[in-house]
Amino acid sequence: HRRLRRGRCSSGLTSVYGPPISWGTDMASFSGGASLMAGFRLLRQRPGLLAPWALAWLLVGLAPQILPYAVLWPDVVAAYGPMFHDAVAGIEPDQQSAELMTLQNRMLPFSLLQLPLSLAGLSILYAAVYRAVLEPKAKGFGYLRLGRAELWMMLTQAAALGLFVLASIAALIVGAIAVLAIRIASGNDDGVTGIATFGACLIAAILLGWCAVRLSLALPMTFTERRFRLLESWALTRGHGWKIFGVMVGLVAILLLMEVALVMVVMIVAVAAGVSGGLTGLEAQLQGLFSHPPAVWLPVLGPWLAVGTVVYAVMAAALHAITVAPLAEIYRQLAGKPAAEV
């Protein structure tokens, strides 16, 4: 063994076999700040992506949601028209009207299609951002396509959703048993039961949230490897859970600030349009319009709805990049993939 060359491994230890020892991603790390700002950086370097992504949001995000209402528009008017009138008049709307029940029954076939359509749409949109971050040379039309990666991502999302449902059911059963046991032990004390219920819900939320953090890189992994990946994310995120959680908290804070800014912009637009009283005055004017039949308020709101739809699509595309790109960047760094110019 003395004649063997000694080399330095990635962890700082020495290998007697010469070349460095690869320890996979266990010693890898990532920059929280760079990951948090990955979406903003992507939009700053490639602002032209907003147009195709906004169009994609209209086609695969918004259209499946409004299509049932467009097809069943007469039933929608018959069901919600009286509810609008009652709400404007200060009367409690009838939530069990025959028209509303009929509408819900006719909506059922469309509702069954919502899940697969949503999974497909999200996979296309997520993959576009992953491709922009991880495979920037595969441009195409805004990195949008439907291929093998997107299909595997649909399967991963469906499995993750099923796992979440099962975990939630298990947490509900265990929590209910624990709360019941505490209630019996406390002599049916309502105060103790309330505290126990709150504690059980808090523990379940923490556990489910932690699992979501540890499995958060499953979709980037699935996209990159073009095969099913879910539990493999647990190993990749080992030792980085709190840091990933910090990035997610930062994203929530950014979104809240953006929401506040949006409300302020709406108020400014309302004042500029001659609406007095801010949001309260705007709500009052809308209630006045909705007190009339759709044939009256649709022509009035039509241009605003068209402009609002475009603005919504652009904002949705931007928010999509801001919230999705960080996980792609975290995965890129933990997987040891080189940074690429976007």
C-alpha cells in the first residue's frame, strides 16, 4: 500500500487509490440568495419569455377554467343572476336553488377533466421554466413543448398529489385518535380538547410542510432525468431542508409585497377612472352594474375584462417564473450542474 499514490478526495480526506473520490451531492450546497432571485434574473435577461408564457397561461391555465362557464352560459346566468340580485339588495342568496343544483350537475363532467388538464398545463409551464434555467439552448417557442419530460412530470405530480392525500388522511386519523384520547383523559374538558385539536393540526401542518420541502425537487429531477422521480428528492435535499424552507419563506414575503403593490395600483387606477371612495366605491359601482341583466353590464365591462385578462396573463407568467425558477436553480446547484447563460 505504501507504493500507491495518495490523492485528496472532495471531502478533504485521502484516498489510497489515487484519483479523487466522488461523494455525490452530500457535500454540495447552494446559494439561497441566488436561488431566491433566479426568477427575477431570468426575466431580466430574457424578458421576451413573458409573451409566450402569457399566451400559454391563457391557453392551458385560464381557458380550461372558463370553458365550462362559456359552454353553460345560459345556465350560469339562470343560477347566479338571482344570487347577484339578492346580494345587491342585501338579502342572503339562496345557496340551494334548483337552478344552482342544475348547474352543478351539468358542471360535473367538466370538473372530472379539470385534474388531468391542470396536471398537463402545469407540467408544460413548469417544464418551460426548468428548460430556461437548466437547458437554455433548447429554446423553441418560449421553451414550451409537450414531450417525454412533461409526461413524466404529469405522473410525478399525480403521485405526489396521491401521496399528499394519503398522508393527510393518515394525519387526520392519528390526530383524531390523539385528541379523543386527550379529551377522555381530561374528563371531556372543552378547553383542553380545543388546545389538543390546535396542537394536532399544528403538528400535522409542520410534518406535511417538512415533507413538501424535502420532496420539492422531485419535479426538476423528473424533468432533467426524463423518468419518474419523487422520493429521490428526499436524498438530494438531505441537510438542506431549512435553507430550502428559507427560500420558500422569502418567496412568500416577496409575493405579499407584490400583492400590496398591486392593490395600490388598482386604487390609483380606480381614482384615475373617476371612481370615488377607492375600493369601496369600486365595489359599489360593480354591485350597481350587476343589479342589471348581463346584457347591460357585459358591454360595459367587456373592454375592462379584455384588458384585465391580458394583464392577468402577463402577471401570471411573471409570477410563474418567480416562484418556479428558484427550485430549478436549487436543483442545478445541488446536482453540480454548471451555470449556463440564459
